Amino acid sequence: GHPTEFKNAHWINLRNDLINDYFKRLFAMVKAKNPKFVVRSAPSVFQFGRDEYVKDWPTWLGKRYVDLVLPQNYRYDFDAYKATLAQQLSFVKSKDKK
């Protein structure tokens, strides 16, 4: 079963571990079929996306489970967009930036 409190840290981590493992296996299967295929994802912005939608994309990039991530950085004004973009880039290690 799962905890009644969906914000339970253990439950969030468990769900993220399962999805991370899925991305690992998916990436390996796609690349085995054709190494030139590009595996990409357009998840919600991190930390919100990880906690609410089980999308831990910094882990996917860091462990090479995806080739490219395009976070859904939707905002109502340009200043908010720029601030959120800077925040999202802070979660990407320099070795993973292209």
C-alpha cells in the first residue's frame, strides 16, 4: 500500500526511484535499437515536477537516461520566465549542458 499522506517523503522517493529505473531501461532499449535515436523528455519544472508528477529529470540527465530535457517553463510574464529558466539551469551540471 501507499501512505495516506501523498506528500510523504519516503513515498515520493519510492515513486521517483521506480520512474528513474523505467527511464534507465527505456533509454537502454531505445539506444540498443538505434544509437542515433534521441531520447528526450518535456517534464514539468523541477522540484515541483519531481514532487507532484514523479519527474526527476536532473537525475535522468546526470545518469544519462535521456539525451535532452526541455522543461515546461510556462509563465505569465517574461521576468518570471527568465527567473524560472535560471532556476532550472541551476539543476543541470555543467557536464550535462549543451
